Amino acid sequence: MSRASQAYQWRRQVASYFVGVSKPLTTALASFSLGMAWAERCRLRSVAEALPHLGKPDTVERRLQRFLANTHLDWQSCCVAWTRWVMGRLDHRGSMVLLVDETSLRDKMKVMVVAVAYRGRAIPLSWWCYRNDDWPMGQVELVTTLLGWVRDALHDSKQPPSDVLVEADRCIGTSPTLLRAIEEMGFYYLMRVQRTVKLRLETGEEIAFGDTLTKPGKRWSGRVHAFKAHGWLPCWAVSGWGKSHEQPWLLLTNHPQAGPRWYALRMWEELSFRDLKSSGWEWKRSRVYKPEHANRLWLLMTMAYGWVLTVGTQVIQNPKRRKLMCRGKKWRYSVFQLGLRWKTRAMALGTPMIANLNLIPHFPQRPKCVVH
């Protein structure tokens, strides 16, 4: 299958989900996102060189620059449309896990991301880029805004998940205001917090969270009230200290069945950041420094990432393809790397590839009520 044929099929899918976006913009959105997946780079020159059927590289690169600067493409509404698309193709079986974290582009820019956990990785759903010294709003307001976009898309979904669990590290999660806001949105939360957080036990005793565990290999949990200075938030406290870990995981949640093993899914977003920044699209080398342009670049990166994850999922689900990509029974590659390897092989042999997202999640040892 030629690159032009693949681009045509992908463009039809993009146009069907990004309703309200003009035809020229959906065409550019489809072409440039697919070109990024083909190039395995987010540098504009590399993407342009991967799209020879669109014209000379310099001409295509200039078109891509104009696309990133086009104020008619609202990345916020595109985040909602993208979330609807992912949720429509993601077999979440009634539940999903949202991961919240921040990453940076050297000393130039930061981006706050809300992503859905998927097969050892995380698919970004909503994001906001900003300069290191210029926050668009307070951190709590920023996170709740991004979660609100996802919530809006879920409400419009034909089969919305019955349970949504939000996870974040202690730099974000140590905020009673954020935890209350997440609960008001109808979501569950599982947040790592600082060891100095004050807890009031059911016995009335007040202790610092870090004092619940004193050595590795131990676990502790209980119904508590947390954050004395902010009016005592009722929740469950869960702490676990793995023997190989330097520090314990001190977690607060409003879900009665949550445990430290659930929090391990948060690391999947760190692995996705690595894919986007180094081993995949090499965002760390990007020279797109304007936040409004970077938001549109992240839209292309995210769509290309979802496309490759779909290709990798097809390899996992197809024994013949899996045998070609992996030696022996032991997994050697992530779903993302499997997608890249099969993409390279299929393009070299002219093998037809996907024209739509097809995502099948897998959460090992997953809890009954939260992740399925």
C-alpha cells in the first residue's frame, strides 16, 4: 500500500471524528500526524521529508509551520474530539485510569498532561503547554480544567466508563483542594502525597503520614481524615514500602479497595513521556517554543502515538505477526516499539496497515471495580 493510499484512509477517519474542523485543517492534521509516525521524529523537517507525495520538503515544511501557527485550529476542542475518538475505540469495559503528570522541554517549556493508561503506556487525552515561568493558571485549576475536557468527552460517549480513577504523583496530589475537586467531578482519586501530611485516625490520634511505616516490606491502610490545616478531608490512607524501594508510597484515595499495586500504573505515563521525548518522536529536540504552537504540535504527536499503539496492538493480537517481531515467548518490546517495528516492515513490503484506531487495553492483576 502506497503512502498516499494510507494517508487517504487516515484522512477519512480524522475528518469523521474532528467534526467542526474545516476540510483543509483535517487534511493537514491527518497528513502531518501520519508523516510524524512514518518519520519517527517530530522535527518539522523530518516530517516534511516523510511526505514526498505532498510536494517538495521545503514546501511541506512551510505548510506545517503555517499549520502550527493557525489560530483557527483550537487545540482545546481538538482534545475533546480526540478523547471521544479514543474512548469510542478503547475497550475499557466500563472502567478507566487517568494519569496526570507534567514534563518539560529543557528550560524552554512545560506541559501538563492527562492521559489514559494503556498496555504499559499512556495515551494523552488533554494537555496544556506553557513557559517555565508563565503558568496559564494555578496548578489545581489547570489540572481540573484538563480533567474537565475529558469529562465532557466522556459524557458525550455512547458507552461512558462507569468508574474513572485519577492518579498523580505527590507534586500534584498533595492538594486537598484538588482531591475535593476530583471527587466533585464524580471521579475516584489515588494520589501519592508528602510524608508530612497530617492524618487523624479513627481512634482520634493524629500522626504524620510518614510515621505509619518505619522500614521496607511493610504495608498499612485505614480510614482517616487528612490535611488538618484544610478542614480534615475524609478518605482512605494506604501506604506500602517495597523491599527494593528507597521510600514508601504514601497514598490517599476515596476508593475503598485501592492499594499500592494500583498506583504502579502511574509509571506508564513516565514511559510514554520517554517515547515522546527520546525513543519515539524526539520532542526533546523540538524547536517549537511558542506554547500555542506547541499545543498543536502535541496534537500531532498524540495522534501519531495513538496510531502506532494501534499497530503494536495488532501485532500483539496476531500470533503470526508477533512471532515475526519477537524471538521466543518472552516479551522484548513495548506495544509502542512493536508498532514501530511492524510499521517499518509493512512499509518496506507494501503490506496494508490500519485506517482507524483499534485499542484493546490490558491491565495485569487489575482490581475488579476500577480497571478492567
